[in-house]
Amino acid sequence: MATLKKYNLIGKEVGQVTIDERLLNAEANSQMVKDYIIALRENARQWSASTKTRAEVKHTTKKCQPQKGQGRARHGSTVAPQYRGGGRAFGPRPKFDQHVRINRKERKAAIRFLIGEKLRENRVWLVDDLTMEAPKTKKVAEFLKGHQIEGRILFLGESTFAQVETEGKTQRVSISSDKHTHFSRSMRNLPKTEFMLASNISGYDVMIARDIVMTESALQELNEWLN
């Protein structure tokens, strides 16, 4: 059974955590993972590129040259695409909703596989807590330097949940909290670092990160959600 060492932000080892075998040995079809990542990137696009046609350009409608007698081609006005300042022919226009639907089970399987891959490569680090009394960038930088964690780094914190009753049913809902405010401010000046809650993670965030630093509670939250 695999275990991970757990550290505090000072860099001292404070214990060990057992890793769920289902997460460690997760497998997924490579084409499915690729389709999931492509769908994420497609859904991130705004599709708002827009150009004006000759009907939308505000320009004089005066005829730019005589219709006949000069041996040149006929032109009606300078809003035509061949004139500078004229409308754009076949230019990009805002598109309709291009959202790509992602299957829920495939999404979980892809994230589970990508996290398991980081675990097998020893690219996951556990900390006991990410809460801080005040922002201290030096403290976070020293932790990363002490463990030789370089490149793009993803920090994961546990989410805050509340019990909500709707139509006679009790549901657990993620709510906003300022629990990790000081820590997120501590790492703003560190290059290639990002902080997010475990409930907001996506496969693309896991894939582009070289190392993942998460709390034990965040790991348990991922285990419950993915398995």
C-alpha cells in the first residue's frame, strides 16, 4: 500500500498518508483523455471575433469614380472590401453556442487518471494545512526551494461545504470562504504558481502542472468525489 509523506509549510515532515489504490492505479483510454482536454479548451474560447461587412461600415456612399469612359473597372463606393477602410469580405463573425458537452463519467475518469499519473511519478506533495495568519511569500518560496519543487506548480486546498435543504432533501453545497485568502496572496508573486480549491479542479490544470501541492483534506475530498 502506497503512502505519501506529509509536511507543514515550514518543510518539516509531520506524518504519512495512505493513498487509495483506486486513485493510484487509475487507468483511462488515451483517446478519451485527449477528447476531454480538447473539449475543455474549446469551451474556453469566447467565439466573439467580429468584423464589419460593407453594410456596417460607416463611409461615404459617393461614387468613387465615373462608371464609364476611363477604361477602369466599375466601383460603386469605397465601402467595398478592395478599398482601405471598406468592409471585410468573409471575415470572422460571432458564432452561435459552440459548447462541447463533456460526459460526467468520462470527466471523472480522465481527472482520476491524470492525478494517478502524477502520484506514480512522485509529483504530488502533501501539506497538513494551507491556512496562514498573514500573507508570507517568503515562507511559501522557502518551502518550494527546500523540496526542489520547480516549474509550474498547482496548489490545491480543501473546499468549504454547507448543508442545504431543497424540496425536502439535504444536499452538500460548496460555498465561498476566506480560509485560504492569506495563502493565495502569499503566492501571487511566485511565477508559474496557481491556487484553487479541489472542487474546482479540471484535467487541464492537472496536466499542465509539473507538481501538485495539496492538503490532506483536499486529497480526501478528491478521493470521495472521484471514487
